[in-house]
Amino acid sequence: METSILKTAVKNFLGNSPDWYKLAIIIFLIANPLIFFFINPFVAGWLLVIEFIFTLAMALKCYPLQPGGLLAIEAVIIGMTSPQQVGHEIANNLEVVLLLIFMVAGIYFMKQLLLFAFTKLLLSIKSKRMLALAFCLASAFLSAFLDALTVIAVVISVSLGFYSIYNNFITNQHDQLNSEHDNHIEAEKKKQTLEQFRAFLRSLMMHAGLGTALGGVMTMVGEPQNLIIAKNVNWDFVTFFIRMAPVTLPVFICGLLVCFLVEHFKLFGYGAELPERVRQVLEDYDKKTSAKRTRKEKAQLIAQAMIGIWLIVALAFHLAEVGLIGLSVIILTTSFCGITEEHALGKAFEEALPFTALLTVFFSIVAVIVDQQLFTPFIQFVLQVSETSQLSLFYLFNGLLSSVSDNVFVGTVYINEARTALQEGLISHKQFEYLAVAINTGTNLPSVATPNGQAAFLFLLTSALSPLIRLSYGRMVMMALPYTIVMTLVGLLCVEFLLIPVTEMMVHWGLIALP
């Protein structure tokens, strides 16, 4: 009986995760206090950070909140950090928490408008190269003002809808076939068409995902770590955009060029056209849907468009904290779209709250890094080189770590360490602001290398759409490769050679003021 209960308890621990993964987490939990008390607290602290990055890298085996949360709880219990320090880190980053809770939920209520826009986009543009650019541009623009995770969720919904429409059509068509010969010929045609349609959707999803990275790096609301960085250097929406521009604009242009070239030359799995048969099915469905659209639904689309304009204006002029602007979007959209039931409101928060909880665990690990001074040796090493080289090193270290773990965690850690160096007089405020640009671009650009680096990529990989369009981890890495190489190298060259002279030029023109 006892053996049976023990086996069940082990099976319940971390659910369906592989046994080797469960064993690894248990070993971590046993080893950490032993190393902390009997070997060296500094070593134990670094081991905790590596273990936490491991949970992020293995996010497909188990969502990092559970194993990462267990490690964080143990760290507090054994004294690596204190509940007060964790609370302090969370309080310092309350704006980011509010952003994730309210902004993502607010955009949930605007999905009707976004779905409408992406549907019209796909059906109105016949050229695949132009369509790929349009999806990349649209995702970049939306991610600059909204949350990348939400943008990807919308594009996934669009693609799932298209896939379902065509799948239902061929199922009904199959039922109408009579002879076995006709059935065989039609089956072969359908198989070829479906494979081409899958390749088409794969390429669009990757262009959209990479577009969220190109646009998300530009503004303080594009990614959660952007807001953390902006808060540390006290930049508003417009200032953040201008200060990032010497790096982000050249990268954006080169990213669009990559989008065009991989489609034109059909490289890295891109280039598949939308089959004419599928296009006809989708157009027929869209016409029927448009004809059935009621006055109420049309009024809701207009209301959402007006609220979208308010969102952009409010963010651009920093009329309130980002999270509060998101809350205003929730209130306005639900009020003018007739959503008043509590259970209908609750659905909007389902996407954001797991990641919000995980971000709180991030801050616990950051508290350990602060208390154990884990990054002090690295900071001392970097600060021994020239100021220009400091920027490149920060960019590269951030990029490498972000590509294997999570860019929010990396960005939070590094901007905190840069601020500590500023407070200790190791760097000037001017250099601190340059480092903020290097950290932000470093965490956002090279992190597209793997699905681990960006929450939007991981969300796409774990979605219901991925198995339907045969989008695996390895295929995502391969399709992202041309973007990864170009975005990383162009970003590095801009940080090295353009950032300082262009910024000083903008100061001369009166666009910004340096401390």
C-alpha cells in the first residue's frame, strides 16, 4: 500500500514530464542546500541560476513555473535571499506585472478586429512575397504597441480558422465522391494541396513571429523586459523609441530584406504559395461570413478600431502607466461591445496570468543574484575594457544567454547589474544609458535563434496549430536561422559603430538630451 502511494506521488510530481526531468529537479533540490551550507554560497547561487535557465530551456517538457517556483521557494527557505528582497524586486517592477495582466487581457477583447484585419490581408494580396512582407510588417507594428504574445495568439487563431475551413471542405467533398478511381485521384490531389497549404501557413507564421521581434524591440511596451529597462533609465515611450532607433531601424530594414529574399529564392523552407484551390474555398467562406455579419458585429468592429486609436495615442504620449492604459482598454472594449458577464471577463486573463506568475518567480531569482552578488565578477571584467567594447560585450552576452533561456529574465538581470555599477560609480550615467540600449537589443534580437528565447515563439511551438502545419522545434530553428544571423550581426555592427555617433547627432539636433 505504502509503495503504491509512493509510486503515485512520484507520478503526480510534475505530471507528465519525463522521469529523467523529474529526477533532475529532485537532484537540484537536494544539492542546493548542501552546496549552500557546506561548500560556498556563491557557487550555490550560480548553480541555482543555471538550474533555473535549465527549466526555461526545457519549457516543452514542463512549464517553467512549477520547477522554477520550487527552486525559488527553496532559495528563500535556505537563506539565499529573503521574502523582503523578493517583495522589493516585485515592487520595483510592478509596472511590468500590470502590463502583462491588463494589456494582454485588453487586447483579448480586440481580437475580433485583429482577426478581421489579418483575414482581409491574406485574401487581398495575391503575391506571396508581398503577403509575407505584409504579415511581417503588420506583426511588427502591432507588437510595437501591443504584446507580442497576443499578436501571435491572434495570427494562430487566423491560421487555425483557415486550416479548419479547408479541412471541413475537403471532408465534405470526400463524402460526395462515388467511384473508387475518382476517390484515389482526388485523395492524391488533396494530399499535395494540403502539404503545400501547410508549408504556406508555416512560412506565414514564422514571418509573423519574427515580425513581432523586429517591432517588439523598438518600444518600451514591445516586450516585458523593455519596460523594465525603460523604467531603470527613466525613458518615456517616445524617448525609448528614439534612443533605440540607431540599432533597431537598420535591423528592421534588414529583417524585411531577409523576409523578401527567402521568399523570392525559396530558401530555408519558405516560398510556398497559397494553392488556388484553397484560396477559392477561403474566399467563398469569407463572402458568406461578410454577408451574415450583423449590424451589432459591425458596430463592435468600429468601436474596437476607435479604441485601438486611443491605445496608440495613449502609449505614444504616455498619458498613464502602461498597465493602466491596458485596464482602460478592457473597460472601453467591454463597455462598447456589450460584454458584462464576469465569466466572459475571466477568459481574457487566461493567457497572461501563467506568464505573470512565472515573471514573479524571475524576480525571486533576481533577488538571489542581488543578495549573493553573482554578477559582480562579470561586471568588473567588462568594466575593465573600453566603453565602446563594453557595449558589444553586453550585447553579445545578453544575446547568447537569451537564445537559450528567456529574454525577460536575462534583460532584468543585466539592467539591474548595470544600475548597480552606476550607483557604485563604476560607470557614468551617459554610459549607463548606452548600456541600456545594448541590453535591450541584445535580449530581443539574437533571442529569435530558438523558441526558448521569446515567449511568443514558445507559445507558437506549443499551440494546437504547430502539429497541424508540421512546425517542429528543429524546423522553427532552421526557418529562423537567416533572420537570426542577419539580425544579430546587423545589431552588433550598429551597437559597435552607429549607436554613439548617431545618438550624439540626435542630441545636436535637439531630439534627445544626454545626462
